[in-house]
Amino acid sequence: MHLIVLSELVRDVSPRFIPRSRFGRCSIYIRPWVPVWMSDPRIVRFEATPTNITSGESSTLSWTTEGATSVSIRGVGTNLPTSGSRVVSPTVTTTYTLTATGADGRTVTAPVIVTVGGGASRILQFSLNPTTVDPGGSSQLCWQVEGATTVTITPGIGTVAATGCQTVLPSATTVYTLTATGPLEHWPV
């Protein structure tokens, strides 16, 4: 008997039996289908609006993913839709971490921080879209701050206006930090 295996990366096989020949041998031919190529899931957007609240206020977490079969957010829940939003009302500064899982079990994560405090300045929006880029790719960083005398974004951006957007071209995993300083306070995010 002869067995021909063409590839381990086949989704389905259809065996075809070839009748016994006059020499008493039998062969099985396995015809491969097109392989299923898995790609990593991607978090296109994950943001909190506003990112700074006072005790008793709410913030809305919003997200969009691609290629994910399941989404969870630590502190919010599991089995969430692959794109959606949830209102949160933390009583202390909280980091929410979104985890997107692909069909092959691969995961990607992205954090967002909701800061609970008091003061005159507030970061209403600080977002990156998309949050995951391929090498050489770009992303749009946007922010909106109220009541601040100075707004800075690190690394590599510096002092900016209270509201704006800027295209960033990270060459490696990068954490952008917006700091809004009012007359008497300092709120890093």
C-alpha cells in the first residue's frame, strides 16, 4: 500500500481510493484543499472618553478589532463583541486591558487608563488609531484637554496645543504619555 502525504498544513482532505491493481497493490491519494492561513488579531482602536474623571463620573471605553474571535477587557468582562463600547465608573485610577484572541489562540493586548482625581485640568481624549501597526506603518494620535496651562506628549512629540492630532511612525512598541498641567496639578496618563 502507498500513502502520499502532501502537506501538514491542509484544512481538509478527500481520500480517493484507487482500486487494487492486478499486482495486488492499493494506493490512497490525498488531495489537499487550500490551507487556512491564520493571522494575528489586531486592535484597531481602544480608548476611554474622557480619560480623566472625578469620583462619581463615568468614562466610555470604545474598541474596534480585526481578526478576533473573542474579546475581553480586564475589569469589564469576557465574551464582549469584537467592536463595541462599555461605560465604566471607577472610583480609583484604573487600567483596563483589552485582550483580542484570534482563531488560532494568538492574543494581542492594549491598555487604557481612566484616571480618577480632582482638579481644574482634564484629559477628555487621548487615543491612537490604529493601536497596532506593521513595521513602517503610521498611526494617528489625537488628544483633547481642558483647563491645562501646559500639555506635553512623550516620547518625541513635546509641547502641544490643548486639542490636536499628529501622525506617528513608531519603529518599535511605543507607549505615548500625555501630561496635562494646570495651575496647581499634574495629571499624567
